[in-house]
Amino acid sequence: HTRLASVSWAREMCIRDRLNNLRAAFKNAKDQYRWGFQSQLRRNLQTGIANKIIRLCKGHGSLLNAEERKFCANALSKMKKDTDDDYLQSLLDLTARSMSR
């Protein structure tokens, strides 16, 4: 459904759906892998998910209207509390700021 230019809303929905799914996976990693050696697994999962989010936002964020971009930027900012990794927090913040422009 995202390949037809005449159905522009489909691309936007697909981007929002993918971002929402990645956001949920990022948050679930925090809830499922909390202690000991699991924290390393959590960090690995969250790093991979954050990288996918960044690629999605940079590659396709321009397809969203200003209100949708603001919504996504807000969601990314809130995700920072779901990780204790300073690097991931900075990546999410940088991506959120780029989406709010």
C-alpha cells in the first residue's frame, strides 16, 4: 500500500505504524531485560531499535506533515527515560530535534 503515489496517506500511516512498533519494542526491552547480564542484552536490543528509528525518521520523516512530525518528536523525547544509556538518550534527542524542525 505504500508504493502508490496517489495514496499519499498510506505512506504516512506506514511510517507512523513502523515508528509505533519500534517504540513499543524499545520500551518492552526495558521491561523484559532489567537485571544482571540481561542489561547488556537490553542495551544491544535498544541500540539496534534506536538505529532503525533514526533511519526511519531521517529517510521518511519528510513525508509527514508538521503536526505528525511534532507528535513523533514528542514520542522520541519520552523514549529517553526508557534507557539508562547516555549515548542512546543523545541519539533519541538528536532525532527528536530533527523531527521537530
